[in-house]
Amino acid sequence: MPELTPLMCVKDLDIRFAGSSSSAVRGISFTVGRGEIVALVGESGSGKSATALALTGLLPGDAQVGGEARFDGTPLLPGNAAQRNAFRGRRVGMVFQDPAAALDPVFTIGWQLDETLRRHHPALDRKGRRDRAISLLEAVGIPEPADRLRRFPNQMSGGQLQRVVIALALAGEPDLLIADEPTTALDVTVQQGLLDLLWRLNRDRGMAILLITHDMGVVADLAQRVLVMRHGVIVETGDVREIFQAPRAAYTRALLAALPGRAGSATAQADISAPVLTVDGLRIAYSSGFGRRNEVVHGVSFDIHAGEFVGLVGESGSGKSTIGSCLLGLIASTAGRITFDGKDLGRRAPGDVAALRPQIGAVFQNPMGSLNPRLTIAESIAEPLRTHRRLDALALRRKVDRLIGNVQLPKGWRDRLPAELSGGQRQRVAIARALALDPLLLISDEPTSALDVSVQAEILDLLRQLQQETRFACLFISHDLAVVRQLCQRVVVLRAGVVVEADRTSRVLDAPQEPYTRNLVASAPLPDPQRQAEKRAVRLGLRREVFA
Amino acid sequence: MLRHLLRRVLIAIPVLFGISLVVYLLVNLQPGDPFVGMVGPETTPAEKAELLRRYGYDDPLVVQYLRWLTRALAGDLGYSLQQGRPVTALIGERLGNTGLLAGAALVLTLVVALPLGLFVGLRRNGGVDLAVSVLSFVLVSVPAFFLSMLLIKVFAVDLRLLPTAGVTTIGADYHGFAHLRDVALHLVLPASVLALGNIAVLNRYLRASVSELVDQDFIRALFGRGIPRRRVIAPHLLRNAARPLITIVSLEIPALLSSALLTETIFNWPGIGRLSFEAVQGRDYPLLMGIVLFLAVVTLACNLLADVLYALVDPRVRLAP
């Protein structure tokens, strides 16, 4: 392979936000070659997104940017805004994390494509722009492109919207595409299609890609070279296979070790007794106005024993969170039977159901949203105890301190506010609160999805450890199969409100029977570049030699 | 789209009935005798009772309400007890003046608040933003009557630039352009008083929604695609900021009509506001009910208009099931 002349050259890039005493990015240097896919990896707060925004001049005006950046020989940084503006879209395209937020909701897809094409191809007339827009949508794999031009963003799915965002980025035919977490907001099955698309764009058009992600599976799938970033510094650079096989920096090793799937699988035994929770033929419908009802869960059945983690997996919209909310009593069911601790929840007076409520704990995805920002963590944890137990001040204090200790937070932190804690620490507080009343059942809805991988591993360990002590049953709602494999003894696969498969985790994930499950399992990217390349070759029907 | 509108209209009808019922009951259950002024001092109580019976005032309230409602639906709001003329005619006479005043205030509000709100929203925490914020809070806090008097003192008494009362100069016989100029000069002070408070409020709302929008991904994405700044502001920023704007303005129009009371009184402007004040003072129930019902209709019409405009600017409203 001939030596690639760098397309983008970054030297000593330094970014400091207004009001912050230290730099978010501290003097990093790297290059992106022509036609190269470089992954910028790191956890939240490592400065990877700030780097992308600085290169395109999209940082807020009060951020200070130092250092140099050259694109194809022309200086981008330091440079004037007009110069950077001429680069944007035409030489460098941007793709953002949340496609639903990256498109103007009040204009059609066609209008937005036309606007961008008019900017970059002034010579094209209206008809020419329309033709070009259709061919762009075709290129990113949107079916019936002519029809889609008339659609508004809210009429399309997340995966399709991200394809539209990529089409918009392609309108100016850029040499470099900066993709900031392009698949994080999407389901695994959808993610795979988008990664294939990016891979094709790189292969067919020779477009370089700077891929910003926290997901090592995505890195393994797409990247040729990897930059590992931490606390604003690049700690390791190398070829993707080197990084995965022989990581040098301690941080890279920690990052890889923390990946679920590498940390073994669930082994704990469930108690062989009557199940804590039995759900039988559960149906749930939402009211859609004027007396119409829209059923989203169509007769779901499963059970959970004490000391057991049962995974409830499925894509977004499959109804998994709805079931969780129903079990918590936040949504009413329309049919079916829920038996909890031997009592039929549906056949009891509301007062009796309220008496059972303390027996069910809940942990949600975003701890910042589920903790009252004005209460100290001790007050948050004490709240369920104050409501349901009559404890004197001393006993309450002791109990809260024990709970704080159980989730491995320092005792001295009882008077801290959620804002003073990191995401993982907040989730520990949420878990302590959920377990304050020693519940029989814990419902945890994507409790690790908002957390970085290393923190995610800690939280999973904590949950497992706590369960060994108190033997609660846990319904673990997740879209992340690797996490489910690590934690859950059994798994229930949900699709469009119907259970498609339910069995022991190892059986379902290693030998899926249903096509849907098989697709779900195959879609999850493995943190192994070789295997990902092989999977893609099989999927796209490519010849093996390409990867030899 | 059509279904959306139809639904809004269908909702408006029962609301209007509800308002008419509440208004009727409120006005009729008030203590006090409105007929003191109607009959001469020499009328005996027996004669008065006979009069009331003849005009249907002894009938059950429901019957009275239904009678009033059927007439109101036909456009007959009854006669003013004080002036003895049809309520519709009285409202009609004053409507032009109030419409002129409210319209001028609205135009002034929009002309000043829109560019200003956009500007400070785009340059948050700058010098202009700070100055406008302080001024806005001052304007919102100062009562309209005080502001009126201040403006009268400065512009009419001290500087002698503007007239202080009425629609036209009394005794002058202007025609054509001179008449228009005379009315315009009379309009300046009351319209400014009405507009200033609204400018302050609208400016705050627009600043908030613009500064929120600027941080949105899609605006950043537009810049990222190389779309020039002015093309990002119009149409993207403006159209997205339009919805809250429509809400505020549609609420402001009926508020301008009814809250003009103080301003109309101070500037001696013969509009709906002063008419309603007179109606309350004279216990002129039919007139009062007519005015309240009229304002309710205007409010509903503005809401309906806002719904139409929402659907025009935002496809999410238009396409909602």
C-alpha cells in the first residue's frame, strides 16, 4: 500500500471552555490520511466531540482554541471564520449523534437537501438539484427516494434519518466525513446497516472518515487506525488490530477489559421455589385519543425467581419499557394476570396493591433525571424509608449509611448533591434508593446505557454482588446483548410487543432459534476487528481475499 | 390539515356556549337593581313590578338565558339600559377606535420586538442583551397609568409635541391627509403605552426561544454543511421560533382589546374599554354581557387563527393523528 499523504493534520490542539479552569483538550496532535478511517475513542468528557467541533469551527464562540490544523495543506486553525465556512460541507462533512435533532423539523427532507445542494452546486437548476437529491438518497440506501423527498423528519425512523443526515453531508462531496457517535442513538440492527454504509462510502468514494465513538465494537467494525483519548490527551495511537491485540497504554487495556462479553457470563443460580413474579398474557394499550386504543404489548408471559436476573431485550419500540412501567404500576394493563409474591395484582383493591409497591424497586436509565437535584444523596435514599417505615432519626441514619456503604460510596458523601457526582456514582445512589426497602423484585430499565463502558462494568458487578446478598429477583431491561449475556441467567426476547424467544441466556444468545433473535445477535458488533471483517464479508457477500 | 381545523372549530363551539352561560349567570346574579335608572322617581313599586313582569324579568333564569341566547345567535344582543340603543350598534361604533388603537399597538410591538428579540437571542449576555433585559423588566413592572402620565408630561406638557386626548383635535375640521395626520398624532401616545409592555414581554419570549434554538443540533448541522449565517436565521431559526410567537400574539390581541380600559380612559379614547367601564358603572347588564361575549368570541377566533398558523408553520402539528 502506498504511503498516504495526510488529509488533515492537527498539531497541539488545545481547547478551553469559558468558565473552566483547565483545558478540555490538551495539546493533541494527529493526522487523518486520504481515504483513511480513523477512530477517536474515549469516554464521555475525554474531549473527543470538542475536537470534532473545533476542527469545523462549530464550538461556541466563547471557547478558546489553540494549536494548528491544516486540511489538504490549507490552514484551518488558526484561520478566519470565512475560510472555515468555505470548507464546511464542501471539504469536511459532519454527522451528529442524534439524527432526529440534526434535521430542521419544520422543513421537508427534499427542501433541506435542495438548500444544501444550492449552496454547494450553484450551477445546478431546480430539476438538476432534485435529480441529485434523489441519487444521494439512493446512495445512502433510502427506498423510494422520490417519495421520501416530500417527507418531514418526524415521518421517518431514526435509522432512515441518519441516512438522510449522511446524504446531506455527502451533498458537498467532502473528502473527510467527521461522524460523531453516528450510531449511538440507534438500535443494533439499524446500526449495522449504517456502519456498512459508511464502510461502502469509504471504499467506493475514497472518503476519509474521522469516527468519534465510545463503542469498541464500532471501532473494531470500521476503523483502520485508532486514537485513544482520555482527559483531553491522546494516550495511544495505532493500527486497529494492534490496539485490540496488544494495547500498550494502561487505559486502553482497562477499556478493553471492561467490555462486556470479555468478562465471562452469568453463573449464579436462581432459587428453585415459586417465582417471585409471574406475568401471564399481559396486554397493554395506550389511548390514542377519541376512544381509540393502540395496543403495544400483545399477550406477554414470563416469570422471575428470587436470586435471578431475567433479561428483557428488544429494539426500541418493542414494548420492553412499557412492560417495566406496567409492573411498577405506572401504566394500567388491559388484560392478563400479574402475580407478585403469590398475590394477583390485578384482582386486588388499589390499597392492597399500594401495600405491595414497597416490595418492588426501580432503577432507570438516566440517574440525573431520576434523582431530585435539590436533595442530598442521603435524603434521596432516606425518602422511601420515611414513607414506608417508621424509623427514629438514629435508626434511619444508620440504615442510610449502611445503604451508602453497600453501593460502595464513601460515607462522608451523604450530604453531597447529585450534581457533585459522576454518572456512575449517581446510578449507585439510585440503586441504593431502589434497594432501601429490601424489595423482592428490582426492575432496572437500561441502568447502564447512559454510562461509559468501564463504569458500566462496575455497576453490573455491584448489582450482581448486591443480589447475592439479598436474593432479590431482577427484571433487567436492556438493548445491549453483551450486558445481558454477562448478567442474566435467562432472557426474554421481545419484538413488537410479542415474545419471540425465551430461554436460558446461553441457549438464546449462542444458538438463537428465531430469525429475529439471530439477526439481533449477529448485528451486535464484537470488539474484534478480524471477526467483524469476516462477518461483513459474509453479510455483503464479498470475496474473502479483500480481507486477507 | 382540514381534519385538524375541523376539530378545533368543533371544540370552540361548546367552549363558546360555556362562556355565554357563565357570563350570563355572573352578570345576572350580581346584587343591585339595574332598573333604578330606567323608571322615573314617581313610578310606584306595583307599576315597576308590572313592568319587570312584562319584559320577562320574572321568568326563571333558564328561560331568560335561552331567550337571550337565541337572540344573541341571531345577532341581537338587546338594548343598552342606559342609552336605550342596540348593544351591537354601541359596540360597532367603538370597535373602529379600539381596533385602530390595538392594531397600531400590535404593529408597533411586532416591529420593535421581533428584530430586537432575534438580535439579543443570538447575542446572549452581550451589552445590548443586558440593557434590553433591564429595560424590559422596568417596562413590565411600571403600571400603564404611571407610564401614561410620564409620557404625557414629557411629550405633551413639556415638549408640546403630541396631543393627549381624543381621536381628533376638537373643533378642527381636517380632511384627507390632514385628518389622517391628526389621528396618527393622537394615536402615538396611547399606542406606545400599550405596546411598550407587550414589547418587553414578547422580546423576552423570543430571546428565550431563539437562544434555545441556537444550541440545537440542527442549527449546528446547518453551519456544518456550510449554510451561510443569514440563511440559517431565515428561514430555519425564524420558522422554528414562530410557534411560541404565535401563541403569545394570539393571546395578546384579545388582551389588547380588553386591557385598553385604563389607557383609553387616560387618553380619553372612545373605545370598547371605556364602553365596558361605563357599562359596569351604570349596571348596564345587556351592554356588559354584549361586550364580554364579544371579547370571548374574539379570543376564541384568535385561538383558532393561532391553530391554523401553527399547522402552517409546523408540520408536526399538521400531520399529527
